[in-house]
Amino acid sequence: MENNKENISCFQMFFFIVLATIGEGILSFPNLVFKDARQASWISILITGSIAIFLALTYLYLHRRFPRKTIYEICIVMFGKWVGRLIIVGYLIYFFLICMSINRIYMETIKNWILTSTPASVILFLMFMLGIYLGKENLRMITRFFQLCFWIIIFLMLMNLGSFPYLHWKYLFPVNEVSFPDILKGSRRSIPSFLGFDSLLIILPFVKGTMKSKVKSSMFSIVFIIFTYIYVMLTCILFFSSKELILIPQPILYLFKSITFFGVIERLDLIIVSLWIVMMMTSYVSYIYLINMGFCTLFHLKKRTIPTIIITVLVYFLVLFIPVSRESIVTQFKLITILSFIFSSVIPLLAIILSFLFHRKDMNEGEPQ
Amino acid sequence: MSEETLADTIHSDFHLNIQTMNNTFSNIHDFKTRVFEIKERKIGITYIDSITNKDIVNGRIVNEIYKLDYKDSIVDIPVANISVTDNFKKIYSGIMDGKVAIFEGNSNIAFLVDTGLFETRSIREPDSEKIVSGSHDGFVESLNKNINILRNRIRTPNLKSEILSVGGGDITTNVSILFLENIANQDVVNLVRKRISSINLENNLTPGKLEEFIEDNSFSPFPQILETERPDRVTANLMDGRIAVLVEGSATVSILPVTFFSFYQSPDDYNTRFILGSFLRIIRLLGFFISISLPSIYIAIVSFHYEVLPYELVTNIKSSLEYVPYPPVVEALIMQLTLELLREAAIRLPTSMAQTVAIVGGLVIGTAIVEANLVSNTMIIVIAITAISSFTVPIHEMSSSIRLLSFPMIFAAALLGLVGIVVGFMFLMIHLVKLESFGAPYFAPLGPIRFSDLKDTIIRVPYWKMKTRPSTAKPINEKQSTGKKGWAEDGE
């Protein structure tokens, strides 16, 4: 019965993946990527996106071999009870770090842009409350909410159209001036923005539908993400000169700051930053969900209220009391990039290889409904 | 338990039976007993005078009893509805339903003849749900008459009506569940039946109380069961596979399961051209957002984010705010509370005096409060638009809920500006998404998205285009139209 409420359709999975992914990075990634890849930044994003597609395909392949198991359960099957559990703990720490980074970015952006005199504890408290309120729910409820939030992305993209009269196409050229290693460096910097599609590893067993429609849905969601990022990247490159774009940390907000909505509403950045909280919150909640599932596998829990409270309280206090410096953010970013390499690509690939070697698969359990 | 039923069985002593009846209904002035002795047979009739039809009692029962021959049975009395029982409990409840109980000689059975006559008012259009064009009748306070009105519209044996006797102790109320058997999902019907029969309340049952017992979440500000007094609305919902619950003695019919958007549908939408109908829908949904968020957006802008407005507008608003001595949130609260007071007063007063209240409240307070610099001009405008847009909801209950919700939003905006509004809306939306009405997601078809249901939600398409019924009630027969005009292919 519990499992029944967990199921979502392939169509709903699209929204989960998109909103779990787009969020934390979208304000700052044009600046980060541009620092290295310059006018070829969109190529960097394309490269990262292709890697994401490749990884998603491997996840789907893994899912085909173990149709009813999340990556946590697969780890226990493939690596044995103790090593498997250790890996699960690793996953949990990795997801937890992302939760922290989401909260930190959220807190700092809000504090710098709109609520300058509000104490950080209050700003974080909002996310804390939202995290508990939605995080303890099952996948179906979370996805329903994500479906509502999806329109915000479309809305942001439409608002972006206001910048079109001010775009300079010549900023895009010459592309070949950028060396290939620089493009790769740029794509490395865009990795944190792409994190979130790896939730496929956990949610795939709960998705109803044929393998074909699962592949279609997950591919379509990643393509949508790539498209969104390239669209944002391109408007930023074309709107700002290269000197500006290197300096400003949140190019999108600066872009919206300088355009108006038909002259009726100015300072669109304030509205955009408020709406962006929704996308941060969806990413946060999706990670809370992933951690919850890990907790449930580790301790055989049924209810998610307790793990949710533990996670949100920990995130709240750690983000609030660990002092922030420019370097600690950079190291956190680097750490997440390295961890994401391990947990999003190495371990799933290893699991596939091992399952090949030992001919371990779950197919005789029958297709999931 | 078995002893009790034994004690309730009718004795084979005529006088003892009449005695028992008299004891039970002692101190009831309109309880009548009449004993006849005709051709050596003792026949007694008992009934409550005020709720029985005298024509039937006199002409059909007393008259016929006098004509009885030796071997004629009481069952031969020429009335449509006569039943036999040997249990006093059944007789008691029968008499309270207006029936006449007939005891005969020393036999241990009694006959109940249906002669009930309860007064009802005549049918007229409900005041709270007026429409422009369409049918103008409404329900009344009689279960039978209400079912009569519905059967007039839906003439098929598939319209099932079950009567459940709900209550506790000896106080029960008749509740009827209506559904179309070939459309409604039996699982949902069973769920409704189960929840209704589980009610244990020793108090009179009204639709409001019934709903609080059976709804999924009592702590939500949103009504999860649609209450209406309009037969056309009930008919349309029954056709969508939903279930109507009628309660004896109430003109309100409850419809379930419903979604949030059911509250925004009005029979008017279908009686006007579809373009206009769609436009009205959009206006109403816009009204939802305005009435929840307009005061809070205004407060957020004037107290946090002046920058959002163009320069000329800022000077206008600033000049009107200049002499108001307190923050905008206090202004908004004063005005919202005044408005709620006015509204409540206007409802309680008779119609002729309500106009006085409107003039005093609207004109006198409105202008005086601005001239006294207690509230700014712009705030009056904002609150007025908010109030008007909250009245666009076709169902009164939902309109009250959303007005109530504007208060937390005002506080959120006063504390955190735009961020507060966004966070407030997120809580609201998460709540809406979490709600379920009898297994149906409350905020469908937006969360979860169901494309096939969008045709009758935000807009409404021409009716011949609506191929399927909405999926809220999980109807077993989804198809309702071919999707074409039947004559279009004839090459006319």
C-alpha cells in the first residue's frame, strides 16, 4: 500500500528531474562557466549535458537489470552488506552536502539581493519549514507540487525575452579563439548545475511505464535542462560584454535588473529572485527525499517524518553556524564536483560492471508495474 | 441485545399494545389513538395528528375499516404503501415519520400505512447562487421533493438513490446517496457509503456536520465537498460520475469528490457562448489570485520594494501615504476587518436595512477614513478590488475561505516582502497539492497535470468537443461525446 502511493508516471518523472536539477546553479553558472570557456561557454554546457545523457542511459541500463531496486538496494546486493552500507552512507553525505550548499547559496543570495537587513536565521528558517512540510511527503505529492512549479521556469524564460532588443550577436564570435581545454574546464564548472538528474538512480523503480517511455521521459527532461541552460547562457553572453560577465556573480539577476516589464514593473530582478526560491526549494526537497529513501533502506524505516526533521535541523544549524568565506564556498564546490564524479558515475558504472561479471540481475522478479 | 428485541415485539394482547403505545407517546398532545369494534373485531389506529394527511386517515383508513367484513384483511385497505411489522421500534420510528399504525385484535403484528405529510416551502431560486441564464429552481428542505426535482432531470433507472439512516441513539436522520450507476465508480460510492454509515452523532444531522465527519482533512481552510442548492449543478456533477449526498430537512446538497476548480464552475459557463464562458472562468481564477495576494503584494511593494514601481507611480503612492501615521500592514488590517464587519452586518440585516449599511459603510466610512488620514487612498482601492474579486467565486464557501487566506499572506508580506509572498504561496500550493477529496487529488488537473481535464478547468471548450468526462471521480464510463457535431459529416 505504501509502495502504491509512491508510484508516479513517466510524464510526472519529467517534472521531477527538471525541477530537481534546475535550481541551485542557474543564477551563477553563466559567470562561472564564462570565466574559462568565454564565448564558447554554450559548447561547454553541451558537453556536460551530453555526459549527463550518457550517464542517464547507464542508470536506465542499471534499472533494467534491477527493475525494482533503488541504487541503495543495488549497492547492498552488488557490494555486500557492509561495503554496500558504507556506500549508502557515502551517498547520504554527498546528498547532504548538496542540501547544505543549496541552503547556503539561497541564504546568501537572498541576503545580498532583497532582504539585506533580515537575519540569516530567519531566511534559512523559511527553507527549513518548507523542507519539513513537503520533504516528509511521498514521491507522488512531491511530484505534484513540482508540476505546479514547472511553469515558473517557463515564466522566467518568457521574461528573458525582454532582453532580446539589447542582444549583440557579435559577442558570440569568434568561437575558435577558445581552446578546447578551456571549454572542458568550463564544462567542469557547470557540473554542479547539472546535479539532480542523478535522482534517477533512486526514483526509477517508482516510475510506472514501459522501459521505452522511461528512456524517452528521462532523455526529454535532460534535453530540456540543457536547452534551458544554453538559452540562459546565450542571453547572458549576448547581453553582457565579456569584461562585465567575468565580474558579476549572478548575471541573470543583473540582466533582469536592467530590463523592465513594458515600463510598468521595474527591478524585475527582485521578482525573479523571489521566484527562484521556488526552484531552490524544489531542489532541496528532492534531495531530502533522496536522503529519506537512503535512511529508510539503512534502518528499515516506514515513516519519513523523523529523518526529515533530522536532515532539516542539521542543515539549518550547520549552514547557520559554519562561518562562510569565499574559499570555503569554492572548496565546497570542488568537493561536490569530486563527490558527484564518484557517486553519480563511478559507483553506478561499477555496479553495472559487477553485475555483468557475476551475472546478477533481478529480471526474474518480473517487470515493475 | 436479544432480550431487548424480545421486549420490543408486539404482544398478542390488544389492550396491552394500545397501552404500550400510549405510554411511549405520553405527553404528546397530538398523538391520537382510536379504537373501533367492528363485527366483533377490535381494531386500533394510532398516529400523530400534526404530521399525517387527514384525507388519507379519514377517507382511506377509518372509512375502509368501517366497511370491513368478517374475513377481510387489513392489508386490503386501498392505500399504495402498507407494511407489516411485529416490532415496536419500527412502529415508533414509523409513527414519527407520519405513518398510521393499525393494531388488530389479539394478533401480534401491526400494519403501518404511509400517510406522512410534512410541510415544505415552495421551490424558488437560491439567493446565494444566482445565475443569469439557465434554470431558476432550487432545492427545498424535503428529501423527497429534492429527489423529485433531480429525477425530473435525469430520467434513467441508472440513477440510484440509497437511503441511509444516520445518527446515534434514537435520533436518526435520513441521508440519501445519489449516483448514476453506469458512470460513477463503485469504489468511490462504497467509500462514501462506509464513511457516512460510520457517523455516530446524537444530534440532528445537517450537511455541514455530515461533511465534517466524512471529509478527508478537517483542518484545511478549503472546502473539500461542494455544497449547492442548485439542481442543475447537481445534475451536471452526477453526469460526471460524482456522488450527491442529500440530507433530510436541508436544501443543501453535497457533491463529492470534487477538485478545487469545481468551485469555479458555474452553470452560466455552459449557458453562454463558449468564448465568453472561458473568459468568465479566467476572470474568476484571476479573482482567486487577486483576492489572496493583492493586499500582500501592495504591502510588500510599499514597505519593502519601492524600486519595483516606475518613478511616477511611486510619487503618487507616496503622496497618498504621507499623512498616514502607521505602517501599511495596519492600514490593510483595519480595512479588511471593516469590510468583513460590513459584510457580516449586511447579511444579518433585512434587505431594506442592508442598503443603509452599504451606504454608511461604503460611502461614509470610505471617504471619511481617507479624509481623516487613517487609511490611504491607494489602500482603499486595493481592498475594494480584493473584496470584489473574492465575490466572483460561484460557491459562497470557497469565497469565504480565500478571503480568510488573505490575512496570513498580509502578515507574510509585512514581515518578508516579496519573499514572504512567494513562501506563503508555496505553503498554500503544497497544502492544495497534498489535499485529496475521496481519493481524488484536489488540485488536479494542474497538480497533477491532466491534459484531458484541462478542457473544462481554466477554459471550457464547446460541449461537443468534450469527448471524455473529467477524471476526478474516476468514472467507469468515460466517453460522453463523439467529439464531432453529428450533422457535420452529412455535407449539409
